[in-house]
Amino acid sequence: MESMKSKLLALSLSSLLITGCTATGTFYKTGEGIAESRTEGCDFTIYTTSPKHDYIELGLIELVGAINLGIAKNVAAPIVCKNGGNGLLVWEADGHGHYIKATVVFVNK
């Protein structure tokens, strides 16, 4: 019985690693906002609720395999920077807690 539990745990962890490594994001331009592209690796803020300051919506990212906020940020980072964002509003998760939608924003601070 203990061997079976170990195998199940190993299989679960392997699945998580594989899913995390294959996470992807697809960007769709939305809204009227335009922002100047930022350098790769730019710093940006993750929001799980609307930012307190005014912001401009730049686009939507559909995420696949983003099983936690860290993976969502890593997948979205190059998209956010390329499209001039300084924030990522993560707003939809599926029934398993995987993040599936986020909005790239430029927050006026």
C-alpha cells in the first residue's frame, strides 16, 4: 500500500512539472490603449483585483497550464513587456484553480 502511495505521489508531481513546463499564453489586443514596448524582463505588478489607480487595458492573455500565480507570471512576462504593460490583472481561474485569463494593463501611478 505504501508503495502505491509513493507511485501516485511521484506521478502527481511529474504531471505538475510537465504541465508547468508546457504552460503557454496567447495574447489578443483589446481596448483602445497603446503603450510603448518595454525591454524583456521588465518589472510589472500582478493584480488579482482591479488596480486602485486608473489603468489602460492593452490586451487579454489566455493561459494554458498556469497551475499557480508564479507560472502565470512567468508565461505572461514576455507578453506584458512586449506590449508595454506594467501590470497583469489575473481575473479568471477554472474550477481547478488554474489561471486561464489575464489582462495586460498600464497603470497610471
